[in-house]
Amino acid sequence: MHAREAQVEAKAADLAKLVAEEQRQAARVRRHQVTAPFAGVIGRKLTEVGEWVEPGTAVVELIATDGLRLDFQVPQHYFPRIDEQARLRVELRAMPGQGFDARIATIVPVNDPSARTFLLRADLDADGVATTPGMSAQGTLRLHTARQGVVVSRDALLRYPDGRVTVWVVEGGGETATVTERQVQPGVGFDGKVEIRAGLEPGMRVVTAGNEALQEGQRVQPASPP
């Protein structure tokens, strides 16, 4: 009887050792598991099986397929003008001619000193639009200026290598109408138009076609309004 009790105790001790070893190995496996922080697909492997890695070593490139964001680099002088009334219109290069509204989600106020830009992140407000990571997009930022001013067609502007920007202004009317070139200070551009901050007065007529070949004082025939 004593011999059998001794065997049972020995077997129990062996079982305890095996359980302890199992727990140790399980803990070791858990320490070597890499859990993805989000659902996605593996774009590429950065390590090989059996390779020794340190904490912080990149193992794979994980690409999210849901909840994609749009990142834009915006000139820094627009930063103080972006508020809750700002709107963003996005056109995907894969779908030219189609515009989509986007919601500004995050503004990262860290300037790129070389490019003088900051990061603006947006979410696309459109269901069923096929997007993939790395897709190219172009955004138009619409800002609330709370002011009125002179606006001309973008085609009216002539830009020179020395930095000057001019427009040809029509003076007079009828068969005696002539043109004179005036230097202007352009402002914000939107929808094919440009704000003129200085150089033009309200009501002035400007040339929008054929202005590259005009000369000072040349007679012109203003087009009749449609």
C-alpha cells in the first residue's frame, strides 16, 4: 500500500512538473505573439521565419482597407483660416471628373520647414467609393473669408518671371475701347476665379482671351454679354 502511495505521489509530482512546463511554454509563446493593432492585409513581410527581432522591430507592413483617410499638405499661411466652416472637395485621380465631399478630421499643426506646409487629414463623405491605400487625390479647400472683394477669371491673369502679375483693363467703350496693363495683387483662387486684393476697382472690365498678345493702348472690341 505504501509503495502505491509513493508511486501516486511521484506521478503527481511529474504531472505538476509537466503542467508547470506547459505554462512556461505557453507564456513564452504569448510573449512571441505579434497582435495587429487593426484589421487589414499584409502588404509585405519585413522579416523571415526564425529571424531574431528586438522590441520595436518592424515585422510586416500592415495595410488597412477600411476607414482610409486622406492626407494633404497645405500651405502654412492657410492654417489660421481653417475653422468649422471650412469645406473640402476631393477628386480622386482614378475617377477624374468626379468630385466628393470630405470632412476635415484632424489638423496636425506641425510645419514642414522645407516645404512650409502642415498636414490636414480628412475622411471621405461618400459611401460605395472604391479607395485603396496610396491612391492619389486632389483636394480643393473652401474657406469662409467673411469678406467681399474683386474677383476675376483666372484666365485674365498674366504672370511674369520676375513675379509680377498683371491684367489688361478695358477703358472706354464701343469702337474707341482700348486696353491698359495694370499690375495686381492676387489672393485666394477658387472655381476658376481669383481674388484681387489690390490693383483693380469694382466694375472694371478685364480681358480674358487673347491677352498674351495685347499692347498698351491697343483698341479692342468688347464681347457682348451672353
